[in-house]
Amino acid sequence: MCARAVIQAAEASARRAPAAWRPAARGRLAVAPPTPCRLAAALGGRLPPRGARIGLLGGSFNPAHGGHRRISRAALKRLGLDEVWWLVSPQNPLKPKTGMAALETRLATAQGIIAGHPRLRATAVEGTLGTLYTADTIAALCQRFPGVDFVWLMGADNLAQIDRWHRWRAIFESVPIAVLDRPAYSYSVTSAKAAIRYRRARIAEAAARRLPGADPPAWVFVHQPRDPRSATRIRGRKSGIEGASCESVGLTRTRA
């Protein structure tokens, strides 16, 4: 579940903010207030019910592909989730705009990949919330849906470098985290700075279904068949570039 302190901080921030639209603060998008109607529209027409167990898979999805769908389905099963939301980022603050497809294109591609699966949603809700950084997005979702049990999903490659993200400790201390195995990154489960700092918060993989609703910090490493597909390689093939470096499934290397 979302940490109470995070919710209280977000609520205090909302009380201080004027109700009308205002220019964005640094690190945020300039958007109108996220009313329930606008949030529902961004989330495909419906808001999550209280008690829902929802995985959050963030990234540029440039482009989305079958590997994203595969790990999402694995997370649904292994963690006992009700849904997985793909948070298609308006613009990753740590990635250059060069080579980045338009948000509308990336969102449409993601929606096409998950078409027909009722428990997967692709959304650009961060644009509605006005958030750029993962920590801020999580805080905003926790504030607006306090009865929902969110779980942050990420690849093992991102566990290896999450300590470079904006307010990364707030992410670990806001919601439970599931780390999904990725080729060549299994070592990060013991050597990553975040894994070392939160080693006492790690739960056994056999108890992974208890992760949603757990008090943070809490995280689990989930083994799964490794999928070599990546958005970087797909873009490389399209542009004729061979040997493109791997990008994490579901999250770019520089997700912030």
C-alpha cells in the first residue's frame, strides 16, 4: 500500500496549490487540475476500485513490444495483481528528445500491443497528473487513489541504477516494488546500491503474492524466462543500426 507519509505530503501540497491552472513548477508539466473525469479518461474510461491491486510499469515505450506484454502477464500471475498499467511517459527527463516518437504514437502502439487483454492498460496519465518523475507520479496516484494497492514494477537492470533516479529512496519507501529478472542483470539483486540499502526489506520470492498491500519498504526479485526483446534493438533494426545496446523491458535505463 502507499506509505501514509507520502499521501499526507501530497495532500498538504494539494491544499497549498491554487485550484485554477497555473504554470508548472520545475520537474512538472503545465496541466489543468486532474479532475476525476480527466483521470478516468486518461485511464481508459474507468477509475480503479478501492482494494484493487495494480502494478505500475513505467517507461518511454519507444516502442512498446511483446516483451512488455509478457512480463506484465507474468506480474499479474506471480504477484496476484488485478491489473498492470503501462505508464507511457510524456518525456523522460533524462533521455534526449532525438529519436523519441510522439507521445500519441507511443501510446497508440502500446494500446495495440495489449489489445484484447482486459487486465492491461496503457495510459499517458502522467500527462494528466502533470508529473515527470517516478517519485512524483507515485505520490500523485497514492493521493488520488488511497484505497488502491500499487506495486512498482521494474527490470533488474533498473535496480542496478535506480540510485541515480530523482528521489529514488522515496520510491522504495512509498510503494512495494517487484524487480523482474533481465538478461545479464541478475547480479544486481545483491550488488546494487538499492538492494544493499533495502536488503532487510526484501521478501522471499515464494511470498511474492503478499507483496501488494505490504507496508513499504518491501520488494521482491521475481525470476522469469528471460526475454531478449528491447525497444532499443527494435529501433536499431528499423534504422539499420546493428548491435544497439539493450534497454530494459518496461523501463528505459534512464527512467527518473
